[in-house]
Amino acid sequence: MAQTETPGTGTVPRTRLRWWTELPLLLLVYGCYSAGRLVVRGDVDDAVEHGLTLLRAEKLLHLNAEHPLNRLFTREPWLGIPADFWYASLHYLVTPAILVWLFRSRAEYYRRARTWLMTSTFIGLIGFTLMPTCPPRLLAAGEGFVDTMAHYSAYGWWGGDASAPRGLGGMTNQYAAMPSLHVGWALWCGVMLWRHGGTRLTKVLGVVYPLGTALVVMGTANHYLLDALAGVAVMGVGHLLAPWVTRAADLVRARLFPGSVRGADSPVVSGGCKTSAGERIPRQRESRPGAPAEPDASPTDAGEGAPAPAR
């Protein structure tokens, strides 16, 4: 049976991902994310008002997870100190580690997962821009929060400025609390571990890590509960948009690099040419002298001069 491809309906060529192209891309995205957080500081009064608005909304909804967790972490150093280490380090270690693991061991899932993470990160940056928010730890003392990062700063490398090392607090935007990408990235890590880990331990870690991160960001007074929920929502929107972003990237690559390597699902012959079953180029069997024609092949398929099958 002849196979025909309609011109213009072929799939977009795909190129094999290489670490020397992926690493600069990821560094560029993270650089944009960090620079965006730094540049988009917003007005402090507006940020404080946004934080108080979130607190009022949570009280209206009878949600008050931050205060009891913060009091617990402040009262119990064996909880508060590990929580500060968790907040200051795992966000920057676990996420890239899982990206590397996917790239090396689960390559067929890597591109989709990376695009989901990148898309969600840029959505979060839009949130920082539109709604600068003061975290609970920077509100007035009368609101009842203690900055555990400052409280336990003698035990770690951080100072009183979020999770930044001492002396580098001016290089971070402390009013980028809404949404919580600590929770968002942790959720992404959890999904990757659950889906692709393949063991019971990785499934357990896939649940514990995002839930633990949500408790940590509230207990250390770095985020509100609504920040954490917004981080989950951002990841959901990013997951929905990721396929569209992937298609757009494929189209751009196809236009910029028309000679790129085709993927396995790319057509071999285009432009309306026909091939018979088993052929990868038209009239391929003519190049094999003496090769018999298939019983159902037409004279053209078998080569010029070949006898037609008896009727």
C-alpha cells in the first residue's frame, strides 16, 4: 500500500538535547528569575499592605497555620534550626539535582519536565511583579511573627535577610513572597520523584519533600499559607501551558535551523512523493538488481520493465 504524506503536515524536527546547550539555557532562565526578583522590588508600603491583606483573608477563611507553626519553630530549636537549613539550602540543591537526574537517567521525560519548571518560574516572576508582598517575618512585631532565620542565624551562613549569606542581603528581594516558588519547585520535584523514581522510597520522598517545604516556609515566617497555595496554582498553570511552549519552541527551532536532525516521528519523504511498503525512498527497489517484486506491488513499484502480475 503506497504511503503518501501531504505537504505541510509533517511533524516538526526534533534535535537531541545536549548538556552544553541545556546548561546555558537553565543558567539563563535562573539568571532572569534572580534578576527579576531583584529588580522588581515594588513599594515597601504596598508590600506590607499586601501582606496584611493576606492575613486578613486567611482570618476570614479561618486559616491560621503560620502562627502556631512559627511559635513551635521558635520555641523548639531542634525543629527551628533544621527548618532554617532546609529553607536556605534544599531549594537550590534538590531542584537542579533532579534536573540532572532526569537528563541523565530519564531523558525521554526531561524536556517536558524542564519546560514545565521554566514556564511556571516565569509565571511566578509575573506574580512578584504585580503583587510585591511582605513576608510574615518582616511585618510589625505586633502581628506575632518571629524571624527564625535571624533568631537562629548563629547556627548557619545566613543573616537576617531571607536565606542570603551574611552581607549579601542587598542582593535579594525580600518582598517576593507571592507566590511561593519554594513550594512550587518542591511540588515539581515531588511529582518527578513520584512519577519517575520507580521505587517506594522515591514515592515517599515525592510526598514528604513538598509537604515538608510547605511547613518550613510557614514555620520560618517566610510565607503565608496563601503564598503556598498560590505556588501550587502557578505550577498547575505552568503544567497546562508547557505543551504549548514546547510546540512554539519547536516551530522557532525549525525556522532558525531548518537542517536540524529529524526525530523518529519525522517523515522520511515529503513533498507528495509516494513510497511502497518497506521503502524509505521512492523506487528504492530499483537499486537492488534482480530483487523480485512483491506480489501486490504495481509495475512502477517493482521497477520499470518488470512484468505485471498475472490476472
